[in-house]
Amino acid sequence: MTAVSRRAVLGGAGAGLAVGAVGGVWGGRATAREEAAALPGQRRVAFHGPRQGGIVEPAQARVEWAAFDLVAGAGRDRAAGLLRDWSAAAARMAVGEPGGDGGGGIALDAGPSSLTVTFGFGASLFDKLGLADRRPPALAALPAFPGDALDPARSDGDLWVQIGADDALVAVHALRVLRRLSAGVAAPRWLMSGFARTPGTTPTPMTGRNLMGQVDGTNNPRPQDGDFAAKVFATGPDWMAGGSYAVLRRIRMLLDDWESLPADRQERLVGRRKSDGAPLSGGPDAGERTPVDLAATGPDGVLAIAPDAHVRVAAPASNGGAAMLRRGFSFHDGLSADGSPDAGLLFAAFQADPARGFVPVQQRLARGDGLSRFLRHEAGALFAVPPGAPEGGYVGQPLLEG
Ligand code: HEM
């Protein structure tokens, strides 16, 4: 890897996730080496840097989320050793080298495939490690929201690992390697797999679609916005400066019911056109990037974006400016007990503080979002995602050795 990492140079690019990706890579200035790497398998995202990967980069084709709990008796030294080992393995795999033992050789023929590995700390970790006095206030338990039916066995956890890659074998290999390294220190609590559009499947990069068929991700904060960092990255406490808070939700979609609605009804519930994601306030010539006008009315005086439309209820303007960077993935895990697809959105939102991001927005969505009739929140978690580690360091080192 050249001295300048992709993430270090991403700066003003990376553009609203998939939207701004250009040149088949990420949309930021690629290093010469990355630009030369035409094969998707050869693309790489540096592990070391001021921020962890897997936040501002576009969603990869495949994600593995894994939560771990420390085993009884594992104290701070062993937890620190695990994060050291995990970080070292992630750095190796990010350049396409074997991660270490485990993994069964399943990624031997592949390059790094834009692998990112992101580590997070749950509130319970701080109690177990005797670090309760260093737990940030922003990691306080989220309130219960109306309609929540969260399964505790698939929620929360001491540690979170997000593995993203444009090749499923690369992602699963990384999961196996990290799992092997955790033996005797931490045990898996839950696992979830998700997917997003594979880069290169459209002639030009486009915002992805979710399993409801909607263009999803348009009005995300963008790295080039002046207030992007203030919305997404924490300024403290010391060991969290430059980190973020990840709110996760496994949201099942009642797809059979949804798909029985006519398209215009589906569009009213979101406030955007299905074909191209244009806001319903913009008229026939509007496009995906046309700004949403929440005050616009039609000739009949009726609001163009309905009072219960998802984009109205979720908008920062409706929530005292609350904002977050959404970076979700779809899931499709076979059938539910009633025979309907067990499918939906692995929702992830990164923000500087959930109290000024996810919490107020979800409070309103749970009561007033027309879309919510077709959604079930089945699992959830909140993790502190520390800043990235410098070369030679590991994620969480200032907390675990501080
Ligand atoms: C399965 C569940 C969900 C689906 C299918 C969904 C879908 C969408 C779609 C299609 C858009 C419009 C395009 C865009 O700007 O990205 C959107 C916007 C948005 N969604 Fe969701 N969403 C879901 C859950 C959530 C949740 C749980 C939150 C936060 C608590 C949320 C927050 C937002 C925000 C903040 C916007 C941008 C609103 C704006 O400023 O225009 N969404 N969502």
C-alpha cells in the first residue's frame, strides 16, 4: 500500500455512498496503485488511518455482522490482546494477505475485494472490563420505541464486527479468521449477513435499491458537506474522538403485503418516485437529486409529500436537525414461520451522537411513518465505533491500555 490511504485521501469524496463512486473504485482520489487495479478483487481499502473503514465507503456487495460476548473471566488484558490480533489480521486481509489461521483457504484465489473490517464496543463491555467510568454518555441504552419487538438473542453484544467486501467468499473468510482468533476470549452472540448492489453492475454508479424496490440512500449526509464530520463523527471522550456511534436494526419487510400495493400508493408512502427516486414535490422533470420540498402542494392544495410519507417524517427538518449516515444492507434469509420471506433491511446508521441522530427520528417514524405498517423491527444494537488505528496500533488501544 502506498503511504496515502484511500480513506486518508477520501476527504471530500466518497459521495453519498454509491452515488458518487467513479472510475469503478470509490469516488475519492485513488492512489496510482488502486487506479491500476481494474479487477474488483484487487481493490483495497487501507485498514490503518484516522477513521475505521466501513463507514464512509460505499456499501460493498456483501456484509457480515457479528456480535461477540467476552467469555467469563476474560479481563482487559485478554480483550486488548483480541483487539490487537483482530486489527493485525484485518490489516493483512485488507491487502489481500492471509489473515492467519482459520478461514479454510476459501479466499485464496481472491484479492482483498475492497474488504473493510469495522470494530465496535457495546455498553456491556465497559462493565465487564471495569471501565464503566469511561463509558461515553452517548452509549446510554436507547429508549424503547413503539412497535419494537426486539429479540434479545439477536440484539446487543460486548463487541461488534462489521465485515464488508465485494466478494462473499472474502467476507466469510474474514469472519472465520476473526472467529478463530476470538477463541477463549469472546464467543459469537449473533451473526447476520447482508448484501447490496455489486459495484460495476450498472453502466455508471447509482444509488442502490432496497428490497422494497426504492432508491435508498439519496439524502444521506455527504462527505463534501461542511457539516458532515459534525453529524457523523464524535469529538470525545478522548479515546472516541474521530469515532462514531453505530445504531443497528434488523428490520423485516412485509414484502408480500408491500408488493400487493399499486406503485403510486408505494410512492406516496415514501414521498419519492420508485423509478428514479425523484421527490414527489418536484414535478415530472424532477430527478433523484432534486431537493425535497416539504411545503410543496399540488393544484388541489394537497401536500405533494404526504404527512405520513417516510421522507417527511424522517427529514432533519422534521426532527430538529437530527441527522445520520445510513449504510444499510438487504437480507433475505429464507422463510419466516408464516411462509413469508424473512427479508428486509439490515439498517445501520452512523452518527456523532444517537441522541441527535437515530433516537429522535425513530421516535417519530415509529408513530407517524406510513411505511412502518410494512416493517417489523426485530433486533437492534448500539455500538461505539472507535477511531481508526495508526500503523502498529490497534482499534481501541487508547481505551484498553489507557
Ligand atoms: C426498512 C426500513 C426503511 C426503509 C425501506 C427506508 C427507505 C428509505 C427511502 C427509500 C428513503 C428515500 C431515499 C433517501 O433519501 O435515502 C429514505 C430516507 C430516509 N430514511 Fe429511511 N428507510 C427505512 C428505515 C429508516 C430508519 C429506521 C430511519 C431512522 C430512524 C430512517 C431514516 C431515514 C432518513 C433520515 C432519510 C432521509 C430523509 C430526508 O432527509 O430526505 N429510515 N428511507
